[in-house]
Amino acid sequence: MSEPSISDKPLTRNELLKQGIPTLAGHIAATLADPAAECFSSDDEQFLKFHGIYQQDDRDRRKIAKHYMFMIRGRIPGGVLSAAQYRVFDDLATRHGNGTLRITTRQSFQFHGVVKRGLGPLMKSINDALVDTLAACGDVNRNVMAPVVPAISAARQEVYEDARRVSEALLPQTKAYHSIWVEGVQLNVEDAANREFVDPLYGKQYLPRKFKAAFVIPPSNDVDLYANCLGFIAIIEDGRLVGYNLAAGGGMGRSHGNEATYPRMADVVGFLPKDKVVDVARAVLTVHRDFGDRTDRKHARLKYVLQERGVGWFRSEVEARVGFRLGPVRPFAFTSQSDLLGWHRGLDGRWFAGLWVDMGRVKDKDDQRLKAGLRAVADQFPGVEFRLTANQNIVVANVDDAAKDAITAVLMAHGVDVARQSTRMHQASIACPALPTCGLSLAESERYLPGLVDQIEGVMAEVGIPDEEIFIRMTGCPNGCARPYMAEIGFVGKGPGRYQLWLGGNATSTRLARVHKEMVKEAEILPELRGLFVRFAAERTPGERFGDWAARTLWTAAAA
Ligand code: SRM
């Protein structure tokens, strides 16, 4: 194993905070108990993240005053919830949140708009439902992703169970979470175990930055594997899961005007037998722990360690930590990244329905009452399962023949037509939440993209490509939360009404897009796309997708 080099640059403020209170308890319980306190201190804001909570304020109302509210994110490995758990999330969103549930790009649910007095009851109820929010945010391993299609084979079920095992194995061990949110008391710091607490895996300072892991079963890349710090690509031979190809070093986050930050796709490093998956996950995490940059949070992701030290070094480092050699990468190929929408029958004979959720926001709107419809399904069919997807959709799974038509009817009664859900372009578009909740957002995203997609469809029809599918992703800032750098068309917020335009991702999410225009104003987006679509329609080869055309023609032209 290599020795990490010691930097003479000072540690970041977050490092000192973690080092000072490794239980992550901060002074959260005291502020929580104080009815006069509207918000937490800036130090506690950082600790709260490890508990799955973000302190936000309503940016629509900032000009009047700061209205504090909280975003809470679940830890839901693989995005799987029982009907009973779903009902708890639904109830809590109505009772304590803004009446919506937001499916995230990592298969979780977020509550938005929770006020401080609702925080304690909400957290307690989630935990009572045997779900938690621990490590959904913070400098730790985040929600572990897993393939969406419900368990239709033993191998698929095994992959899902491995994802859960890895999620559990990489959890921080602090007692503070349980003490504050379940028992409702401050962590007893007089207790020696708490006073001298050092996490056995993470140490005193946890990771230099967030860490993200995903499992995938080719040929579907429905979790966007290459955007993750750690990826396990299932290798299934003759119906048996034999092991995984290890991928590492992916990440999207960057900052405008800072060339030292960039999106990067994970490298595929080698093969491991299935029984080593937890050991390898721990080893990769500890490489990040030991070699990530703790002096600059913008440079602290595992992707920079791989980029700067090389894949060969990384492989040797992981091998030294697990005590065995990784095998050669086994062949695999991805053919899609999309969710299966509509009804499908699994190999086990059970049905599942993929439901498109506009921008991942489960809500009731006019005649489309998705939230009430899903709730009715959960109430009336307690044996079903809900699966959240990385494309911000939801799957109702584990449905038998008798229930299938009845569920269709329940959804239809709420204005949700399983057979005709939306247009291809809307189904291929995702955006991050951005305004008014996200403190980092520079431009609109979730509230702007649906209307823009309507207009883009209009332009496509005019130039003669009405039935095309183009993956569009929008974010309000360059952090990459909706993974715009993997999209065929990516919009990255630069300021109010202004976006950087990225082009050239592909249908399998296996190629990074590139900047096409540094900045387009809202009014310039449609004229810019119209020009591109006209060229695409004229120059495309048979069956060629927009992203492939863009990469083939625009990049070659730029390089010439
Ligand atoms: Fe993200 C920060 C929302 C997936 C990269 N992300 C944030 C925060 C918490 C803003 C903040 O720090 O105050 C956003 C809260 C917005 C809100 O109001 O809800 C936010 N990120 C989201 C979600 C909800 C977007 C969505 O449309 O679903 C996703 C929650 C996933 C989950 O369940 O855990 C979400 N974020 C991602 C992804 C995609 C992924 O993981 O596959 C990325 C890119 C991959 C990566 O990590 O590189 C991503 N989020 C970031 C970053 C940039 C990190 C970096 O490398 O610098 C930030 C900023 C930060 O951490 O300082 C960020």
C-alpha cells in the first residue's frame, strides 16, 4: 500500500469540523429542542448533511426575508420501497413537506419545504417505517444504486442484495443519528464511547468528499454507471451471477471558469468474484479516504485521484488492500439507459408498470393526480413494491394477473394513463430541482425544462424530425446533479436565463458530451437548436441519433 503524501496546505473548514466532533452530533439536538430557533448554525448545517438533511431557504421569497426550510433525502438502496413504506413517505410529504415527493437521480425520495418543527416528527416516522436518511448526504457513501427492473431472476435479486450489503457495510457507525432522531435526545457525550468515538471505517474525518456507488446489469445502463465513484458491473453467465467488473473514478461536478474541475467517466479496472464485493467496496472507499484532497473541496473527489495517479496505480492500491489480484475485465456491453415504461411481465410471471414522472415530482396537478393515484395503489394493493429510477420515474412492481387491470383502473381514475404516458421527448428529459429550493442554483431547471421541451418538440416537427428521441438534461448550476454531461443535449445553468450548451452524449450514457456554446440566453435556445436540427436531418446516416451525429460532425469539425 502507498503512503499518502502530507500536504502543507491547510485543511478545509469541513475537515476541522469533522475532526472536532466525529460523532457528527454537533449541537443539533439543542437547536431542535429550542422552539425559538428557526434554523441551525452554519457548523450544524454541515453535520445535518450526514443525517440526510439540508438547511435551505425559499429563494422565491428571499427578497422579503429568509424563510428557512429543510430538504430531507432518504437512504433507499436500489430505490426499493414496500407499499407500507411508500405510504409513510406519502403521508409525511403531505403532513410536513410541500405536498410533493421528489424522486432523485440516485433512486431516492426527497421532501422539500419542511419547516423546523416538522423535522423531528418526520425523521422519527421515516425510521419507524424501517427506512432511514443516514448518510444520504455528507462526506460518506451515498445512496447505493441498483438496476431498476424488478427481480425477475435469481441473479437480479442477488445483485440487488449485494447493493444493500454494500450500503450497510459503508454506513457510518455514529450513535448520534439514532439518539437525535429516534430517541429524541442529545447524544450523551459523557459516555466514553461517544467522547472518544472514531468511526472504524471512516476514521475521525470521514471522507474528503461525497462518495457514490452503483450496481448495473448490462445491457441496461439504467443507473448511469460511469458517473459514479464506484461501479459494479454484474457479469451473469448461464443465468448465474459470477462476479463484477469494477469501475471507479466517475463524477460530474465542475465549476464554471475553473478548468481544474471537470466531469469524468469511471474507468473499468478489473474483475472480482461476487463474494468479494463488500471487501472491494471498502477498499475503493478507503483509497478515497486516504488519498483524496482534504485541502480543496473542489478537488476532493475520487475521480481526481484516479486521473492524477493513474488506473494502474489505483488497481494496485485496491489489490493491496483486499489481498488478491483483480482479474481481466470480462466482456459486457450496454445498449440502453432508459426505463421500461408501461406494463411488462417479468420472467417470474409477475407484472410491473413503469410510470413516467415529470421531472421526478410526484404531485397532484389539475386532472393528473399522480400522488393520489400512487397512494390509492399503495392502499388497495399492499403487496406491491415501488421502485424509484435514476431517470426520476417510478415502477409499481410485484403485481399479479388479477391486480394488473385493477391498478390500471385506479391510476386512470386519477388521470394517469399507463398506456399513453407522455411524448418520447418528455420521457427522455430530466432536470435537477434548482429554484426555489437549491442554494447553489444559478438558473431555473425543473420549473423551466418541461415548457422548453414542448417548444423543442414544436421545432423538431417543423424541421421534419417529429418522432425523434433525444436525451435532454438540464441543471441550474455546473454541479451535474441531473448528469447533463452525459446527455445528447445538456443545459447547464450559468445565471438567470442563461445556460451553457453541451452536446454529444449517447443513448447508452457511455460517452461524455462536450461544450458546444459557452452561453445561450433563453431566447437563443430554440434558434440555436433549430439550426442544429436542420443540419442533423440533412446529414444524419440512417438511424443515427442526434447525439451521435453531433459527436461525429461537430467534434470532427472542431478538431480540424
Ligand atoms: Fe446533487 C449538491 C440535488 C444527484 C453533484 N445536489 C446538491 C444539493 C444538495 C445542493 C446543495 O449542496 O446545497 C442539491 C439539492 C437541491 C434540492 O433543492 O433538492 C442537489 N443532486 C441533487 C438531486 C436531488 C438532483 C435530482 O434531480 O435528483 C440528486 C440527489 C441524488 C440522491 O438521491 O442522492 C443529486 N448530484 C447528483 C448527481 C448525480 C449522481 O449522483 O448520479 C451529481 C453528479 C455526480 C457527482 O457526484 O459527481 C451531483 N450535487 C452534486 C454536486 C457536485 C459535487 C462535486 O463533485 O463537486 C453538488 C455540490 C456539492 O456537493 O458541493 C451537489
